[in-house]
Amino acid sequence: MTRAFELRHLLGLEGMAPGTITELLDLATRMKEIGERPLKKVPSLRGKTVCTLFVEASTRTRTSFEVAAKRLSADTMSLTATASSLTKGETLLDTAKNLEAMGPDIIILRHSAAGAPHFLSRHVRAAVVNAGDGRHEHPTQALLDLFTIRERLGRLAGLDVAIVGDIANSRVARSNIFALGAMGARVRVSGPGTMLPPGLEQLGVTVHRQIETAIEGADVVMMLRIQKERMGSDLFPSDREYFRRFGLTRERLRLARPNALVMHPGPINRGVEITADVADGPESVILDQVKNGVAVRMAVLYVLAQRSAGDSLPAVGDAS
Ligand code: CP
């Protein structure tokens, strides 16, 4: 098993050992405590530089990586596609090489092309974190989802988790399927037939054509956004029809276990994937997911920086 502190990059969760995932979640628990202090800052990454390079839009992931880096006292550089020379035709590799000339220790990349972070990791010295690559993976989102489930329900093994929506286009679904499966949870997926890619069963999940059977008795109901930007053509007749067949309503939620968690990675399309009363209701942990994202990303940055620095970084939580 690769120990968390031996990770060179974080490119995906496929094949990651349960022990490695547990180490990251345990470290995130310690990081969360730092975020609850009056002074939410420790010097662990002082002198380190973290660069975010987002070639696709983001609200939660980009800002939470920046908050995470700042809480660990790292210096940050932030670049988005529209504000960069990518708009003038500079390639991703040239952009990354130029950023690397300024000495970042960690580059966090979001890109519409699956495999872009893997490509970058072969060409730069910095550690690379995948912040979402096309339809492929979004490892820190899945880690924060697992963290939130474990925090609320006390375990992951043996839970029934329903993932509902645009499975075909969702990197969040893929990373969660890999990580939840590794941790011993049972995953059910559901969505319109056009959004269920072939071969899902080979990933160890059960496939449900109706949301009702997917949700029935579930401990966790994870709704996904319809990724219209990744669809070549419409995969369902209308938003209204989608909501009628696959929207999470209070009535449908009653099929899940009592006190089941409602999750969504965001951004939410209210009235399409989920009703407002469920998104804002007592079962919803959607904003906990966002809060926990900072702690999980602090843990990821810490382990990647630790490796590049040998054992010289201050211990987690050391405020001196
Ligand atoms: N969950 C998620 O990736 O959100 P953003 O696109 O806002 O980063």
C-alpha cells in the first residue's frame, strides 16, 4: 500500500488502497480542527507555493484550495483560463512550464480534457493535483464526500449509497464509485438510460432504471448535476421531464432510511435535480461538504508538500 505521505501526485482515486484513503481522512479531521480555532492558520507550509490553474469554471474547488493553502501559510498563485494567455493560444504545457519557472511546489489543475493532470505530472517537477478532468475523476470531491459521510454516520463500510443523475458525464460519480467501493460501501446508481454508460456493473455498482428503487433503504442519497456542457446532444426531453422522473423530492426521500444524508457536489440546479426544500432541509449536508472540502484539501496539500520537503515540515496543528 502507498502511504498517504508517499503520494507524489493526487491524480485519481482508482486503485487507491483503503488504508491510504483512511490516512487522508484522518489527517483531514486534524485539519478541520485548525479551521475551528479563532486563529485559523498554522505555519506548516510556510515557504511553499501552491498554484491553482483552472481551465474550467469553479466556485467551490478553486476557492477551497486557496483557503486551504492559506490556512497552511503557503503562498498562492491563481490562474483561470479567461485571465491567462491560454486565450491567446498558449498551450497547457507551455503555460504550466512558465508557471513552474516561478517555483510552485504544487500545481492544482482543472481541465475539460480527461487525463490533462496526468499529462502535466509527466512534464513538471511540482506535485500535481487533479481538481477535475473532463468526465474522468475529481478525487478531492470524493474524498470530501467520504469525509462528510464518515463524520455524520461514523463509518463507510456496509453503507448503501445511491448516486443519482448524470452518471455518464460525472467525474464526481466515478471518483466516488472507486473510493466508496474501496472503503466497503455498496453503491447503487440511477439515471436516465442515456446517462448510464455501459459497463457500470464492472465497477462494482448496481444499476437502477428508477430512482425509487435506488433510494429505497439507502443511507446516503447523492444527487448529481446534469452536465449540459459535456453533452453532445440532449440526453433527456426537458428539465421538467427529468425532474418528474429523477428529481429528489421529499416524497421520494421518504423511501431512504430515516435520517439518510442528502448530498450534492454543487452547483445545484434547484427544481431539476432536487427540490429547494430537500436541498435546504435537515437531511441535507451540502454545505457541510463545502466546509469539509477545505479540511480535506489542507490534508492533500500537506502530504504532497511533506514529500517534497522530506520530513522538515512543522507538525500539523503546530501554531508556533
Ligand atoms: N463540486 C465542484 O467541483 O464545484 P465547483 O465546480 O464549483 O468547483
